[in-house]
Amino acid sequence: MRETLFDFPKSAGLLVHEWTKQPQPPAAELAQISPSAWAEQLELEHPDATPLPRVDLRHSLPSYGQMFANRHSRRAYADTPLSRADLARFLALAAPPQPSAPQDSAPFAGVRPYRATPSGLALVPLVQNVADVAPGAYLYSAQRQQLHPLQSDHPRAVFGPLCFQQEFVPAPLICLVVGSLHDYLARYGDRGYRYLLLAVGTQAQRCYFAASALGLNGSMFSSFFQQRINLWLGFDGYQAAALVAFAVGYAPEEHQ
Ligand SMILES: Cc1cc2nc3c(=O)[nH]c(=O)nc-3n(C[C@H](O)[C@H](O)[C@H](O)COP(=O)(O)O)c2cc1C
């Protein structure tokens, strides 16, 4: 079947695919924009930040093979509150690569070199049931290892009704992956949308491996009203947008 008509692709998907095949040469000044520029703004010192326990994973990570073998979507969560230490560990492992950090900074000191390329994504943990952390929506600052408050409503009351699949709602932690289409388009031109989606896929895998490494149950999902969630969190859906979510908690069989 011909997929073009008078040399034009027949579908919008094909058109986008063809159009974004070749990188558009970005203007020199746009090429300087870090894809995480907006997230860096959000990383500024916050007077009401919740500090998390310092994480040092040097001696506690399982082998890659074990993490790989244990990596599965699991959609059932114990009622047990997630410990603050496990929250800190999960976020530190799942966090997107940071643009810069001293080589000796926790939690990855001696484990792996810090990656130089920022992904342009950020994590917004919706804390529902974590010991000694007030329920609410936070922006995770990986460099400072702390939570910056965004909304103090209980996520179960706001996010729950906006979620199509109720099996994810009881999770003690729902970690939103937030990205900026604006920054990706500014930096990569028409190819930016592709890169944003690729980055989200990579981030999804990072969440799975973080859960697997810590023996936590977790599952990726995107079945929620994104615009309503953006509105709640104060995101415009373009400069910043909630893209997917990862529900995390302890396995019910181990916490009965
Ligand atoms: C980005 C992304 C979004 C997803 N969204 C949903 C979703 O909204 N609802 C759902 O039931 N599964 C969703 N899934 C699929 C599951 O979370 C999971 O990947 C699937 O059950 C396969 O399990 P496995 O990854 O352990 O092989 C999504 C997966 C990904 C990667």
C-alpha cells in the first residue's frame, strides 16, 4: 500500500515522522538552553522544603542481574506506610540525571560517574502514606535531596478521582514524571517532541529499576486526566506537564 500521496505522507503521524526525521539546525542561542532549564528554576532554595535522609547506596544495591530479574510491573500495595528512608532511596535512584554535581556527592559516590547530560524531566512525588512526611504533592530536588511542596491537599482526594484505574490509587507513593515540551522544542526544534517521548521511556525504566533494586512493588501508568492534574499542580501543560506516573509501595504479601 502506498503511504504517500503526491509525495505527501497520507497520515498526520507519517507527516510528523517525516518532518522530524532530520534534525532542524537550532539557532546558536537556543542550543545553549539546557533541556532542564525550567526544572533548574524549580530547584531554587525553598524555605519550606522537607529534607530527606541522606542516601548512600554503595553497599546496598543488588547486582544488575538481580535487578533485571526482579523488574516487573506490580499493581498491589500493602497498607503499610512507606518509610522515609525508602522514599529517599527510591527518589535518589529514580531521579533523572542531574546537569552537574560534584563527583563525591551522595548517593552515587563510588557507584557510577555522574552523567553530564540532563534529561529535562523532573519527579513530582505525590506522597499519600509515607512515615513522617505530610501528604501532598512535592517537587523532588535530587541535588538537595529534599522535597519542595507544591500542594498540601491529600493526593488521594484530588488525584484519586482523576485516575481511570483505581488499582493505582492506594499506593503510598505516586511519582509523577514531569517534562517541558517548550524546552525540548526550543533545544531540538521539531525533533524535540520525539526526544521528550524517548526521555519519558528511559525515565519509566529508571523508575522500574529503582523499585526493583529496593524490592518495592511498582507500576507505570498514564491513565489520569493530565490537564486537571496540571491545573492542580500549577503546570501549564507546555512549560511543564505531568506525563506519566509510577505507583510504588511495599508488596502486600510481605506486609500482612
Ligand atoms: C509509559 C507507560 C504508560 C503506561 N500506562 C499504563 C496505563 O495507563 N494503564 C495500564 O494498565 N498500564 C499502563 N502501562 C503498562 C504497565 O504499567 C506495564 O508496563 C505492563 O503491565 C507490562 O508490564 P512489564 O513492564 O512488567 O512487562 C504503561 C506502561 C508504560 C511504559
